[in-house]
Amino acid sequence: MSDVTFLRAYELPRMIGDRNISATEVLEAYLAAITKHNPT
């Protein structure tokens, strides 16, 4: 699967609803992107 952080906002709920991806996976992908670009 491609990086979910580059999907359009309207695609995410559809994919979650279709069970193609979980909300947890989306959250983890965004947290990883934040950490990559803004390390502590």
C-alpha cells in the first residue's frame, strides 16, 4: 500500500469503512511522518 499520508482526506474514511486500512494504521502513519520531519 502507498503511504496513507499522501491520500486525499475524503479517501481515508472510505478506506477505513471498507476495512482496507484501520484507523490505528492511519494514526501510526501520521505520527511516524511527524516524527520524521520534527524529531525530538
